[in-house]
Amino acid sequence: MRKAGIDFGLTHVKAHWIEPTGQRRYLSTMDGFDRRSLSNELWHRFRIDALSAAGNGPTDGFERFAHHRPEGDPLSLEISTQAAGAARLLEEAGVAVAGKHLIVAVGTGTSYALQDGGACLPLLGSAVGAGTVDGLLASMGMPSGPGIDEALDAEAAPPHFDLMLAEAVPSLKGTPYEAFVASHFAKAARDAPADQAACDLRFAASAVNLLLVDVARSLLLFGNDPLCSGATDVVVLGTMPTRSRVVRRFLEQYLRMIGKNPIFPPHAEYALAVGAYHASDLLP
Ligand SMILES: Nc1ncnc2c1ncn2[C@@H]1O[C@H](COP(=O)(O)OP(=O)(O)OP(=O)(O)O)[C@@H](O)[C@H]1O
Ligand SMILES: [Mg+2]
């Protein structure tokens, strides 16, 4: 039996395993495979027949494998397995994250956890996630996923539709509040450009802002919980902040603005698959 760790996400399926030679492998539906071809690739090319499974998305297309999955609350299991995978990715990359830190996983929705000396405490998640950005863009007929960078990467500060606090309250200009959003998308109703391409660009930037401001706000609110106080390091997981330069750049700015230290582990989109691979006592 040859195993892979597999993350059945709500949007993507990701697999991780270590070859007998020690080579680490990462393969997913984000890299040109649909579910069926990913399944074929694992089975035929890599001779994998057992899956140490995690994640709460659909498993169709992977019926031929032996599935192993620990029992327990599905959401807590996902979050703690993901945290364990993130710790491994950090260790493998030689990045030391000492002590208490927060973990944010921007998946289809967004999950949060507090990691403290090996213990993982799931925190309240948010329904605003990468799936929200995708959904907003799709409802406007715009490309999402990798398309986000093509739309937004041309400019250092792409125009958007958000009403900024310093625009709403001009006396706040020049203060730290200048960079805060007073109301997402509000300017679309006030001064939308006639040109559709310019409108699309602003819409995309606001959709990304909506997500990242929600992340920053959630992290700030967790600071009110005595358990989380003093946690300034934030480990960021999920496909969107890992693969999109723009999202990463903006998120980094937002987190620094609220006094947090963002950490982006390499292969962070595979954290749950890595956690699942090592969680199982199946033979490699
Ligand atoms: N290159 C990319 N740039 C930006 N976003 C991307 C890119 N590739 C994928 N995404 C987005 O990432 C999102 C999926 O995130 P992720 O893979 O972390 O979620 P998931 O694990 O499938 O879902 P969940 O964790 O909620 O079960 C999708 O919304 C997708 O559009
Ligand atoms: Mg996920």
C-alpha cells in the first residue's frame, strides 16, 4: 500500500506524499488536473492506493482508493490537521515561529485558529472567503482564481469602489485611519466610470478588499480574547493568498497595519494535505 495525504476542499482537491527517495510531492486540481485526472495520476503514475483523507468537500472520483480518516468533529479536525501541516511546512522551510500564534486559512470560507505550544484552538470562522471573491467576480462575468492577478497586478494601488474613511471624514487625512475602509463598494453607486473595463477593475479590487479587511478585522477582534492576546505572528494558509501575488501583497499591508506579523509558509495551499499525510499511521 502506498499512501498520499489528501485534502478534499470545497473547491479544490490537493494531495501530498513523500517518495521513497525522500522527494516531497504536491499535486492538485489547481495545476491543470480535474478531479478524474488527478485521481488517475495518483493511481496509475504514482501507484498510490490509500488516502489519508481530510477536508469536508466532495470525494467523488476517488472511490477506488482505500480512504482512512480519523473520527471526530469534522470542522475541528480540519482546522487542527491543517495547523499540524502548517507547523511541518514551517519546520521544513526552517522558519521558526516561537510561541503563541494565529493561523488564518483563506479557503472557500475562512477559518481561524490559535496555536499555542502544540495545542490548536479553533476560533470563529467567517463566511467571507476566496469563494466569496470568486462568486462576486463570476456574477459580474469576470475571471477569478488566477485571473485576479491579471486584472490587478498592473498597478501598485489599483483603483477600487471602496469609500475610504479619510474621504468620508476629511479631517482624518494624514492619520493612521486614512487607510481604513468606511464602506465597501459604496462608490460604485456614486461615481462608477462609464467604461466597463475600468468598472471591472475597480470591482475586482473591492472584492479582494472586502475579503482582506474581513480577515484583518477578525484578527483584531480575536485580540479581545485573553487567550489570543499577545499573538502577533499570523500564519497565512489557503490557495488564494499563496498563489496570488496581489492578494498576498495587500494582505501583508493590512496585517502590518494592524500590528501583526504575517508569515506565508511555502506550499501553504497544501497545509491540510501535509497534515493528513503525517496524521495517518498508514505505511508511506
Ligand atoms: N492562482 C490563484 N490566484 C488566486 N486565487 C486562486 C488561485 N488559484 C485558486 N484560487 C482561489 O482559491 C480558492 C480556493 O481556496 P482553497 O483551495 O484554499 O479552498 P478549498 O480548500 O478548496 O476550500 P475549503 O478550505 O473552504 O474547503 C478558490 O476561490 C480559487 O478561485
Ligand atoms: Mg481548504
